[in-house]
Amino acid sequence: MAETILSLRDARLSLDGNAGRVDILKGITLDVLRGEALGLVGPSGSGKSSLLMLLGGLERATGGDVAALGNDLTALGEDALARFRRRHMGVVFQSFHLISTMTALENVATPLELAGMEDAFDRAAEELAAMGLEDRIHHYPSQLSGGEQQRVALARAAAPRPDILLADEPTGNLDVANGEAIMDLLFGLNARHAATLVLVTHAPEIAARCDRVVRLFDGQLAPEVRQAAAV
């Protein structure tokens, strides 16, 4: 029987805004299985990115339970959450979030060094080579194209060999060719390292590559629109 790696039970997220309290997620119950690729789809403002942030412990639920690898994320302090993410999760955003004063190699290796990995630079170089960037490792972000910067961000997320990969519209700032290449790499990591992938996307063709797709509408889960037989 497949192992549940991420779990939400009646998870809620409300934030205070200028107009008062806003309910963003309204009681989400969802299990994600080890090794599966799950697509999160829905209209803009439906809560997809907020749900991804809850799963990654980047937002704290204001109600309900959020667990990853059997750990209650709602009970962990900020330092413990950061350590947990560093060890078990890789996150890729639409914006690349690279440090402009660091080379591609340093951008990937520095988080590994912070995690205490002795071969941080060797691992970083290996992951960048897997992304087709072996000739660009000493370039700074400003010297890289958008597609290359996203490959560096993906290498940074993948280098620790995380159990969980979270991706929020990772092709949103890329042209079609670069977007397809990034998705090939992302799904390749899911297959090669058995990393659980949770992917926010507006693109039907990308969602169709996932094992399972769930739709959000107005902060709630709609019935699942597709589930692969293997899941």
C-alpha cells in the first residue's frame, strides 16, 4: 500500500488584510502519496499557491492539521521548520530567487554547506551538469538566460535529494521551449529520485503529465478530475 507523505486535515488559512479577515483556504483535506506527481489546478485566486505554501511549511495553517513525513508542521517552530525543509523539501518558484552576487555553483552549493554537507560543491556541480549547465557553473545570474536561471533554481532544489519537490508555476516566466525543457527536468527528478512532486500550474498539458490532478475553487477542493490507475 502506498505511503502517505503529505497530509492535510481540514486545513485552513486566513489572513488579515486592509478590508479585514480573508479566508483563503477553507477546510482542505488531502493526502499525497510517496513518489506521485500531483497537479494543483484552478482559476487565479483559488488558493493553489497558498495550498502549496501550507504543504511546504512556508505558511502556517490557521486551523486544521498539516503533516509531512509524519511530522506535524503546525507544531514546529520556525527554526525546526527551516531545518525540516532543508533536509526533506525542494521548492521551485516562478521567480528564480537566485542570489545575484553568487555564481550558479555557489547558489546551489551554499544551502548544502549550511546543511553540513561536506561535498557541497561537488554535489552542486553534479546537479548543474545534470541540468545541462556544466559550462555555466561560474556564471552569475545576470549572465544567464531565464531558462538557465530556472535550471539553476531547479538544481538548487534537487541537490539535497529531497523527498518532496514543490513547484509553483515554474515555467511562468519562460518561453515555450524553455518551459518544456524545465518540465522534462522536473518530471525526470520525480521519476529518477522517486521524489514526490506537487505542482501548481495553469497549463492543461502540464497537468496531464501528473499522476493525479486536483482542482481548487474559492479556497476549497473540487472533486478530483483525474487519478491515474497506479495511484
